[in-house]
Amino acid sequence: MYGYNPFGKQIGELEVGDLAALRDVPEGWYVEYKQEIPNGRSIAKSLSAFANTYGGWLFYGIKETGDGRRVAGEFPGIPAKDVAAAEQAIRQAASTLVSPSPTFETKILNGPDGELGIGADQSVIAIGIPAGNNAPYVHGSGVIYRRVADSSEPRPETDRHFLDLLWQRGKDRRKAFDKFIRTKPGLSEAEGDISTLRICFLPDPWDERQIDSKLEFEEFATFMNSTDDGGIPFDNVFPTGNGFIARQIRNNNATGTVFSWRYHFDCASEVTLPLNAVQVDDVRDAASFLRGYEFSSVYLKKFSEHDMRHFHLVDISQLFSIIHAIMRRKRALLSREGMGWRVYYKVQLSNFWRRVPFVDLKEVADFVATHGVPIVQDQTAYIPLGRGPGSCTEIKPYNNSALDADSELQVDATIIFLNVCRALGLPPIAFGLTGKEEEGKEHTSLTRLLNLGQRAQEVTMRRGKSQGDG
């Protein structure tokens, strides 16, 4: 997981007995021992130095030997009653005394362990810090620290060449991420009019943690073709150079752009969804496309009033249900990888210039009747704004005991859906949501959006059958 690992296992898998390996590991480039929890500035100095150099391991509750070898000698630990406060101090030091905040993981290793001499009421805090790609990490004092081989303490960096390398490290990662996030679905000449939505789920946007997937191809293929998690089955699965890809080709052109899920070996996912749309040269084209929807007449009236023609109408009425199904499958994938539900997302909307989004809800129809039809003014949009790793939004675990796991996913799906709609000209108020409801996730009308998805699916199926008969 890091440039150097004295344990041969990930930090989350460590047990207290694994600390015995440190009796042969000296302080230096990759390791630092502290007997007690120091003040916030000292914590920040250690974290930033590891992130600026090669990454490494920081231990609280371990005393080094006094014979000059500087290896772990004693394991007095930290009083268990003080561990929660120590964790808080570490998080606060990282967030307030280092800019930008470095990536790190913490593992509490509780006693007792007779061999190491750790009592039942004592704990060792292990912190893993990967080499940071958002370098340089500047200490709150304005100093840039780094690790050196022959010292247990970080040293201020004044060498211009090293500082230039730190800046270049961050620049290279931002450039690589920008290239990745700007990649658009490959469309053939005949598909040039398709609007697409691409959701990227990234457990490590800065590419610091060196995550490797545990899934074999057969397991991935079986899982993606199932409906056990309530998701949509993908019936065309095969390996790629950097992972696997699953595609939905049933009732679709197998060689064309279809609903697809690209899974990378670092557990990142790219989900691409082509959206249902029609070119409207006459209001009758729109009427035929929207047949079966309850509130289409409001749109059709506006199209006639303003003599709108030669534009594309994009149906996103089913989008929330699809995003919800995607979120369920992504959580199940992370669970199979042994990873918690904590991930970042980025959405790319492509080929939307001068297009009109349609959602079959009364509130949206009322918004259109009052303010007019939204006509998208951007060819490509990114949600959240920006194309750097730091612009991604983190989906954090919930602390609301009133919400079960599926309700949490519905809330997350609602947030992504509303942000997509905002980029397409439909703000939360168009869905009957006030600012207060938008902020309070649990107040959004989840059932209403799920029911809309079911109706939209029925309309889409009838539309497809009608086109097939034609």
C-alpha cells in the first residue's frame, strides 16, 4: 500500500502482534516512533514530511531503543481512555495545520499482548501515510518538511531542486486526472447526436493509496450479469488492458454505444449511460416521443408558442432510478473488495449544447410553465465543477441511525440526480424542493422519483416497441 511496508499486509488488516516486526525496523525515511501523543504542530510536521517524501508509518505508543539502532524497543502504548482524543487531535492537525490536508489511514491496535508488554488498557496508534500527489504539503508554520534517512525528526526543506520536484509531482497528477476526466465516450459518425452521462467513482482520486482489485474476471462477470442487488444485468462482459468492462447489449446494437460499466484494477469505475433523445423538427416529433407521459402537454405547448424546432429533446425521467441502481451495484462491488462505502464521484455530461431536458413531474411542468423551457448552453459539463482530483465530491458514510443502508443510497442518488438536473437547467426548486430540503438530505422526496422511474421505463419500452413495429 505504501512505498515501504514492514508488515506485508494492509493497515486495516493489522493485529497487535504484528508490531513485533518493528523490533528490526529503524526510524528514518519510512518510520517514526513516538512514545506519547505530541502537540498538534508536531503531529502535522510528521504527517506532512511523510507525504512530501516517500510516504511511511507513524506510531504513537512505541519507544525506540537507546542503543543507537533506533528500532522499536518498548511498547508502553497510549492509555485506552485517551485514544479517542488522540485520534481527534491527529485529524485536526492534518486538516488545520497542513495545507493541503494529506491522505492517511489510522489503525488502533489494542492490548493486551504479553510478548510486547502492552497492557489490557493500552493501545498503539498506527498511521499509514502514502506519498502525496497533491504536493507540496506545507506545515502551518509555512515550512515544507521532509524525511531524511539518518534522522527520526523531519527537517525543513530548502533545496530548490527538491521543492521543484514536489511541485512537479502535484502538477503531473493533476494533468493525468484532467486527461482521464475529459475522456469522452467514443461515438461513431452515426452516433454523433447521442447525449451521454458518465459517472466516475474513484476511491483514490489523487492515486496515492496504490489500491489493487481482488476480483477475478469470472467473479466480476457473474456479479455484473446478476440482478441480486436489484441492479440492471450486463450481458456482455470481457477484460480490457486495465480492468474489465460490462455492457448491456440486449435489444441494443452490440457494436454501438450502450449502457456500460468499466471497472479498473484500482477499483475505480466509469459508468457510461447514453440517454434517450429525439431530434425535434416539428412539434409532432416531440408529441410522438413523449406519448404516454402525464405532463408532456406543458412542454408541447411551449414548443408551439415559441415555434421551437430543429433541436434535441432528452428524456431524463428514468435517470434517478438508474443512478440509484448504479449506486447499489457500486456499493456491492466495494463490499466484495473488502472496502468500506467511502468513495468520490465525478459526473461528465457530454453533447448537450442547445438540448432540452424532459422530466415527467408536475413540479417540473409547473416550473417550465412559469420560467420557460430550459435550453442547455454547454456542450460538456462537469459535476462538481472543475477537472482536478480535488474537485471530486466524497460520498461519506452516514451517522444517521434513522436511515437504513438502502435509504442512504437513495439519498446519495438524489443528490447526484439533482446536481445533474441543475447543470441541465432544472434547479431543485423545479422539483418542489426548498433550499432547506436540499440541504437536509433526508427530506427529499425519494419515493416520488423512484415511482417516476418506473413510469418512464414503461414509456420507454412502449416507445421502443412502437419504433420496432414501424
